[in-house]
Amino acid sequence: MEKMKLLAEWKYEPKKIERGYAGRTLYVNIGDRSFIEKPVTEDMKEKFVGGRGFGLKLLWDAVKDTTKWNDPENELVISGGPLCGITQYPGSGKCYTVFISPLTEQTYDSNAGGYFGPLLKFSGWDALEVQGKSDRDVILFIDGDNNKVEVYESPFEDINAVTITEALHEYFADSEEDKRNISVVSTGKGAETTNWGCLNMSFYDLRRKTPRLKQAGRGGGGTVFRDKKIAAIVVKKRGVGPASNNPADISVLQRMGLKLHKEIRDLDDQQNKMRKVGTPHLNEIMNEYHLLPVHNYKFGQHPEASKIHSKIFEKLFTQGIPDGCWYGCSMACAKAVDGFELKTGPLKSKKVTVDGPEYETCAGLGSNIGIFDPEWIIEANFYADHYGIDTISLGTGLAFVCECFELGFLNKDITNGLELKFGSKDDLMELIHRMGRGDDEFARIVGLGIHKMKKAFAEKYGAPFDVMEKIGMEGQGIEVSEYVPKESVAQWGGYFLTLKGPQHDEAWLIFMDRVNKQLPTFEDKAEALHYFPNFRLWFSLVGLCKLPWNDIEPADNVIKYKGIEAAKVPEHVQNYVDLFNAVTGKNITKEELIVQSERVYNFQRVFQLRLGKGTRREHNIPLRAIGPVFPEEWEARAEYYDNELKAAGIDPQGLTTEEKIRKLQEYRLSQWEQLVDAVYKRRGWNKNGIPTVETLKRLGIDYPDVVEVVRKHSNPEDNWEE
């Protein structure tokens, strides 16, 4: 690369990290190229903790009630949290990106591994806040070694992720070894041409001698990134070590880390084999329990699923390399396929390293679109990352398109020559490339996401909107992640009673609810839908990965604890309490940990309300998510569904399959409404899904502007009867 043109430079004073915090955040307006240092107050640490909490607070202060995703005042806020960057405990390199989403038109947050979050903090910043729109493509560089921030004019014509990430690691490094001190945030052309834009955050793999990519995939953050004409954000910081967070008690970190490292070493091979196969260990488990999405969630099993089981991917993944995406992570689940020769697209015949695929990519770009070819999945995975397109949204979106095509709502004239049936490998790959290029009208419509696709298909092509509403697997504008939720009432809530849509980062309750029968009442389900979303949210506040919580468990966990307590993995919960206290010097309990999350959970709910969402109206559920829609779905498990009717007090004898489907839908929709009521009550919300002022006061987030939003949208008739 030739020397890049410098457009702006700003120098700052170095700052030592104290007990996990830099004590300040960095504001950059990419439009006028101005820079501001903002203090982190004690109230901000107490009420919002870090990570996603800091992102939401900074975004709240930056936008108006009327701000849209593509307005200049929308921001991308990236923050790790106080535990982000510790090297003693596995899974400590996460950061969260917060923004107003082009898909949901409300706040969204998306997490990623890689080195960006830790290196940003050790460069002296608890968060990076980017606002405004540039008049040209730019690269933002945070130089933590020389304490300066620079904006360069981007020289790249090809802004796709692999190209730009490799070039920038090379450009800013002084040596091969120095490349590991750099992290690049990138996306791709597909983020410009779809609403599914992801952010790729890199870490340099010295053994493979290539940058690796971890995705903040969901919500369209990459689309916001490109709307602002950001080509990349780069951070560089040397000298990271075990004491970089300056923790209050490093000995506790060492003791907790050694304990978990030993559990992983001794138990991983007999539990989930994360070190060998990563999350694809789920592929065969989900198929066994009718939870693997097949043909747009019509089915949960397929006879060809064995072709994408974990044993297949174990052979494809390079073994014997410690695949952690931050220092000290012995979970090592960031698997990769090396030397993979691409068969299609702009990089055809090039041999590349492919990050993943993860379970959700295997399901979304595999079984859900009727493809059981692991090499096809790997290629689709690579190009989705390269183009900057979220693989989960892409997979669920393509599954919807395939079903619409097979129902006759679409044809080859509409799709510009593509036969988009389930399993149509060549044509589906071509559609991905067209989305990546943005040169095809139909591909651009697909990239709007299912919520907007339904309307476009109805208006442009005459497709029946009512049928698409039943089969379009989205909620609040976000595509459903890759688990079949039909048979678990609790998981309906885990997907569709969420802050930002049906991804599984809030709760995964299917086994607890349906397999182990541990949540028999609506109140039990509501309690689980209080605890687990809040516990999982806590990882996003502090900069930790969820996987070391319950993808490895103490050997005696299910002996010591039963039911919902066993699912909490209490020893690991206590680990997190001890880690937080050891870094920050505080003395929280496991109960206070949940309250920390509950504050941010309710604050985000009010934020959605402020932006015109955040009520019961947005908590809707497609019929495909609660049961069969078409006879073939029922008949694939006829005995099972007949028994479901009997359990509901309905005699299936003499009913047609269509009548059975209708009666089960009616019954399950009544269950849904009961679930919504129970969950809202447990969360301290009114009938319309709005947090009450009393809830805000209990949590200490009764700031005047927050209370004003709640009072503006609350009505007396929405209060619960005494």
C-alpha cells in the first residue's frame, strides 16, 4: 500500500487503567472530524457498568426521539467493559457495538470476539463513540502506543472484509510479530447493499500468519458503518499483559482462571468438545431433538443431517492449534478451515482460511435452506463474512425466499433467472454474490430483511401477505436464529419477548422447558424469562463470552444441583461474582449481579419506547414459530401433534389435518397471551409491556428523562388489577 492521506489528527494524554476502567470515552464525529474526551462518572459505572450499558447510555444522550438509523446523529458505540481484556480467565475478549438498527428501527447491540475491545481499552478508552457521516470513505486509526487518533482517506476500491483487513494489518505493523497488536473493524460491499451488514473484528493468528475475523453479526451494524462511509476502524496497542487491567486482586483472577482451565482440560472432551469442533457439536444434538431448522423451520430433523454433523467438521477444521480469540482462552472454540480453495465468486481459486462455520451458520446456510454439503456451507460462510453479511440473518432470509419460491409466490422472471428452491446450491450461491455486489434488484429486495421483504413481495409480485406473515420467521424486524422454537412455550418468550428480536442471546430454555419438564407453570416460565435474560445480559456489560459459563460445567454440577438451579451452573456464577469483585474492588453478590443487568435491561426497554417501539404490539409471534402451518408439517409428526391436541383437551378424531392445525394454533395462541402476561408481571412492566415508574425507582434508574418517556406512553388502563 502507498502512504494513506491524513485528513485529521488528535493527540491525547495516556491513561492508566484502574480496576478495569480507563475512566473516559472517546467521541469521534466522522463528518466534521472532531474529537472529544468524555469522563466516565461513578454513576455511569454504578448504573451501566460498561460494555453494552455504556453504549446505550452514550447513544441515549446522542440521539433524538425521531432519529433514524441512517441519520447522521445515529452512532456506533463500541465498548468492552471492566473485565474485558483480562488474560487469566477464558472468554474475556468480548466487546459490544450499540446503534439504531436498520432492521428494527430501534436500539440494537451486537457482540464480537477478537482483539478490538481489549486493545481499545488498553489504548485508554472505555468506549468509542462514532457519530456523523463522512463525505468520502475513511479509515479511523486509534494509536494507543503514540496516544493519537487519526482519520485517513481510504485508498481501497475493494472494501470487502478479507481484502481490507489483511492490507491494514500489513500497513500498520512494523513486523510480522507486531501484527498481533492490531485489530481491524471492517465490513464489506454487502453491508451497503443489504440491511444485514455485520462488523468483522480481527485478531492476528501468528501460527497461521493471517488475520482472523469474529463477527458482531446481528442487527445491521455493518450497514450503519458503511452508511457513515467508514471503510475500517483500526486500533493498535503493544505491551498487553496479565496486569493491564490493574485489578484490585490479581491473585483471585489467577485462582479462578486455573480452576476453569482445569475443568476445560479434564471435561471438554466428554462434554461438548469445544476445543475440537466448537459450536458445531450442536448439529447432531439439535437434529436428534427436532430442533434443527429444516426448510424454513417447517421441520426439525432431516435424514441427510448426518452429512453436516460435527465429526465431518472435525476433519475439516485444523486441529492442534489453540483457537482462542483472545489471550488465555483455553476454550479455544474459534475453529477454522485452512487452505480452503474457493470455487465461486471474485476470489475463485484462491486458497483462504475460513473462520467457522459456527453451529448457527451450519444450520442457517445449511439445513434451513435444504443444503447438506459442508464445503458449500464453508464457502457461503466465507463470502458472507467477506461481503459483510450476517450469516444468521442471511440463512433465515434465504429460507423464507426458498419457501416463497416453492409456494409459487416467486418465479425465475422475478428472481432474474434463479431457481431458488430448497437445496438449489448453485443458484443460492449466485444470489449471495449478487447481494454482495448489489447489482440486482431482486437481491437488493432480499437484503432488506424478511420484515420488509413480505411487504415488497406483496406489493411488487402479488404474493399473499397473510401467508407470508405466518411463515416469515422474524420478530421486531430481526430474523429468528437457528433453533426450532415450536414446541417450547418458554422459548417462544426466549425469542419473541425480547428487547430486540428473536436471537438466542437472552434465553435458551427448550431443554429445560420441553425436554426436562422443569417449567410446568406460566409463573415458572416467567421466572426463567426473568433470570436467564438478565444473567446473560451481564456478560455484555463486562466484556465476557457466554460459552465458558455453561458449555463447560463442573463434573458434579448436576449432582449438587437440580432443575433450574443446575441450569444456572452456580459455581460458575460465583466465579463471575469473584472475578468482578477482584477486578473492580467492589463487593457485589450474585443477587446484585442480576440487578446490574436488570437496570440496563429496563433502560433499553424504555429506550425502545422512546424511539416509537417497546410495547406489546412489537411482541408478536409468527404462526410458524408456535406450530405447523401446512399439512406436511403436521403429517411429518402426526402422532406427536395428535397427542398435543389431546393434551390440550381437543379430540383429533374425525378432524382434517387443516382443522387440527387451526385448533392447535388457537390453543397455542391462547398460551402465548398467558405467557406474555406472566412475563410482563414478573419483569415489573404494565400490561402494555412498559416498565412501571416503580420498577425504575427500585432499580435506581428513575432519571427525569427516563421517567418522562414512561409516563408519556403509559395509560391507567394498562395497570394490573390489584
